[in-house]
Amino acid sequence: MFKNYFNNSIMIVDDKPANLKLLEKMLSEKGYLVRPFPKGMMALNAAFNDPPDLILLDINMPEIDGFEVCRRLKSDDRTKQVPIIFISALTETLDKIKAFEIGGVDYVTKPFQFEEVYARVKTHLNLKATQQMLEEKNQLLEKTLSDLKNTQNQLVQSEKMAALGVLTAGIAHEINNPVNFIKTSALGLEQDIKDIEQLLSFYKDNCITCRHNDAAVNEHLESLKKEIDFDLLISELPELMNNINEGVSRTQEIVSSLRLYSRMDDFDLKKIDIHSLIDAALVILKNRYNQKIDIKKEYNMMPEIYGQPGKLTQVFTNILANAIDALQNNSINRTESDKKRISINTSVQSRGNIDYIQIAINDNGYGIAPENLDKIFDPFFTTKDVGKGSGLGLAISIGIVREHNGMLEVDSSNESGTTFSVLLPTKEEK
Ligand SMILES: Nc1ncnc2c1ncn2[C@@H]1O[C@H](COP(=O)(O)OP(=O)(O)O)[C@@H](O)[C@H]1O
Ligand SMILES: [Mg+2]
């Protein structure tokens, strides 16, 4: 809103009392709140304490002159926005360039033409009000933009968690496997430990003090070893330990993939190992492709890139989940050599003068109908049954990739299946 200029306060600084009186009278009559000062220092202190809306400032004054007062006002945060109009006598040669250079917005000459002074004061007050209004609008826009970004971020997060909901049963199954593995091995280990304890206590009771070969003791020992199948026990111990360790690693892998996927990224970019993000997506989806689809990985050396790990994992999970969906359809007659397959290839590509890392995910499924190719990135476009597809996966994925200044491309045909390529710029521009 424009401020009513009748309430604007104007500071006048002039060492000549007659000028000060004249300007004060003229401007007060126009309804401004006028604050007259005969000295630069006094005016400076008053302006810092209570910044006016505009200052009329005489240049030639004893002690500190108008230019110096202006310089100090412009270098202080409290007063740097206040417009300053210099006052100079017609008889003085005014250094106009200097006046503007140090931050003055205009000048008026003595003797005063009141209509001219009034017009200039009014113009600069209006300009200042407009500028202030623009700044406020700008701040509002910035806030709206940041609110919008946050909302968008939350939307992305909601869809991600909804997708995870669908996968939960499969993931629970994936966790259950290694946990069962650990449990069975731990039971075996428990039995082995009991046997070893039995053997040890026999040693303790019979062998610790026995210095000579005692045939009876030896015989008993051998029969005990046989009873507990000592050789087998010793040979299976490392295997049981191994099983437990492997089960723990697999569970940890699933948990850390889930954590990576579920994290709500802030806008800060983190150093990323792209292959570990793809692997996390594969772990999350494992139950959906395991033993049904061949996964072929061709990972190449990648330059380091920065990005949002949770969101990028979401992109790979979306694309891979779509590929799995496409392969679940059994309408294609497959030969032995044409098994269901997803190939993942990473490489470095140049486009224009920018280097990108490219993650190409190809499936030999039924492909995308040509008439749908330009619709698949639209929000809510889906060819899947109700409850199976939200149609948001690719819309969100392309948003995330663009947020990384990257590209998401698709190539699809009946023969070669479908390839989605995620291109993310590497750090340096050539
Ligand atoms: N690999 C693919 N093979 C065949 N069609 C695909 C593939 N990926 C995506 N699509 C098509 O794009 C549509 C939109 O995908 P998406 O945005 O992930 O939503 P949704 O998976 O919920 O349908 C899918 O319904 C499907 O028709
Ligand atoms: Mg999808």
C-alpha cells in the first residue's frame, strides 16, 4: 500500500536559520511532519534514532558538510534506504556527479521555487513507497514460492510413502527370510555350545589332573565325542557363524535401503554414490522381481555428483517398479533366450558442453504404446488397474530429476522394450 504522504516525516538540515524556517513552513503547510536541524551531527543522531521518510540536506555546512552526512547515512542499515535531496545555492557550483555518486536522489537550488521543491519531495516519497511496496511484494512472492516448494516436497514424500505401503508386505517377507536364517543357525549353535560344554566339563573333571594316559578316561572321552558328533560339530561351527553374519548383513542392507528411501531430503545437496542408490531401490523391490526377472547390472566408473539421495532413490524405485510391472504381464511369448530381463547401465554422456552421468534402465517388456509416450509424465496418467497405479510415479520422478538440473528421457518400442534414461549433470561445466 502507498503510505499517505501527509503523514510522511521529512528532515531538513541547513545551517542557515532563514532557509530552515522557510522550508519548514512550506512543507508543514502541505501536511508533512517536518523536523528541522541546523547541524549535521544533530541530524545524523536523530536520523539513526528515528529514520525519517526523506531528508533535505544542505551541502555547505560548518563542522561536517552535507556530503559527509549523506555518506554516513548511506553506510548505516537504519538509514541507507532514506532518500536524500541535496540543497545547494545557485551561486555555488554543485558537484552533481558527486551528489549522485554518494547516494543522493535529487537536488534543489536556493532560492527555493516552492512548487519545484514540493514536486521533487512528492515524487521521491512516492518512489520510495513504490519501492517499499515492491520489496514487500517480493518478500511475499519469495515466501509463497518457498511454501509451494515445501508443499511439493511433502507431496513427493506422501506419494513415496504410499508406494512404500504397497511394497511393505514384500519387504516384510524379505526381512523374514534372513531373520529365519539367523534363528535356525542360532538354534544349531546353541545345541553345539551345549555339547561343547559337556565335553569341557568332562575334561575338567577327568583330565586336568591326569598326567598319564588313562585308558578308561580316554575311552570315555572318545565315546563322548562320538555321541556329540564332535568332528561334524567343529566343521559346522564356522558355517553357522557365517549364516548368522550373512543374515544380519542382509537385514541391515534392507533396513538401510529403507532408511535411504524414506528420508525426507532437505534442499541441501549431498555427495552421492549413484550405484548405491540404485542398489537400495533394487533391495526394496527385491520381493517383486526375485527369481522371476534377471537383473543385469553394468556399473561403470562415475564422477562424483551432488544431489538429494532420498529423492533420487525414489526415482530409481519408480522406474524399476514400472519395468517390473511391464514384465509381469505375460502376454509376450518368450523363448528360453528371451527371458524377462531388466538391464541397468551407467555411463558418462556429454550433451552440449555439459557432462552428465546417465543411468539407463531397460526392460524387455511390452513397451509403451506410441500414442501414450507423451502422456506418461502427466500426473495421474496410468494404464494400470485401479488400485495398482496412481499415475504419479513418473510425474514426480521427472520433477525430481529437473530439480537436479537433469533430464529424464524415454525410448520404447515393441521390439526393444522400454528404456528410461536419467541424466544428471556432473559437478563441473566444461
Ligand atoms: N517400463 C514401462 N513399460 C511399459 N509402460 C510403462 C513403463 N513405465 C511406465 N509405463 C507407462 O507409464 C504409465 C505411468 O507410469 P507412472 O507415472 O509410474 O504411474 P503408474 O505406474 O502408477 O501407472 C504407466 O501406467 C505405464 O502405462
Ligand atoms: Mg509407477
